[in-house]
Amino acid sequence: MSRQTEPGVLAAGIGALRLDPAQLPARYAAPDRGADGGQRSIDLFADRVVIRRTTSGARMKLQLPVSAYRGVVVRLSGEALAGDAVEVVMVHRDPALSVPLMAADGSDDVVADWQRWGQALGLPLLVEEADGSMREAFPRLGAVMLGTPGPRRRRRSTLKDRRPSALMRRKATKGLAGQPVHQEREIIARN
């Protein structure tokens, strides 16, 4: 089981955080204002999240299933005054349990990373509005995103003109046309 990073590596600059959803599990450090030292350790698996932090000398370990999270949100970073820093965060109803997945200054791949994280974790894609509320980016029916269906695909293989193999196993007959039909009279059995 390989890990992407070790705790403490990303503690100084969360602005350069970029994890790959294809390389789970991942262990990394994230800023936490309420923790001693100002950071917490996060172990991210495909099905669960383990958050470790120390507060007032007491060590805590929280293990949450991924299904406990509301979704994966893309938002402008709170530290960005110019509006070019973007974050991709796995959002929980309790903001203290939200987990950052990507933070970058003006990255061009934000939408691609956001969609890959939503697909890898099986969570809905959310967009944060200016007032702080969140909405789903695409309409869904359960876990299936709704949209217009694509055009029907046409078969373009060399096999499309072949007959089914079941028909090839049949023996050819002359047919019944012109063949004599045998008819019997009714036979009645009597004592």
C-alpha cells in the first residue's frame, strides 16, 4: 500500500496541495486552526477518511465513511483576494470535518480534478455560491447524472453483415412446397 505523502510535508503551503484520486490511499497534513501546531493529519481511502489531530494535548482520531460527506465542492479560496486561488474540498455538514483535496493558484485543471474526485469517491459535484450556499452542478436522479442522451451508435464492424451463427448450423431444406402431405382417416378403437 503506497502513500502519496507523509504527514507534515504539506503543512507549510496548503496552496500547493494536489492529490491524485487514482493514487489512493493518501496521507497528508492540512491546516486546522483548532489543533495544536495548527495542522491535522488526514488519511484518505476510497471508502473512508481518517482524521488525526491533537487539541490541548489530547489526541483524537475520527474515522468517517465517505458517504457521510455531502459532496465534492469547487470554491474560491478564502485567502484569495484576487480570486485566482481555487480549492476542491470534500464537504461535510460539520465544517471542521471537511477535507481539502486540491488547492492551487490559478490552476487550469480545476474542473478536471473536481470531476475526477467526484467520480472516484462516488459523491455529487457541488458548486459554492457567493453567499456560501451549495448547489449541485448537474441534475441527478439518485447517483445517476441526468442529461440528454447521446446519438445512437451505428455498428461499423466487419461483422455487421454476417448472419448469426445459429442460422449457420441449420441444414438447408427443400421446403414443403410441392411435397405430398400424408393424411389418415380417423381410427376409432372399440372393444
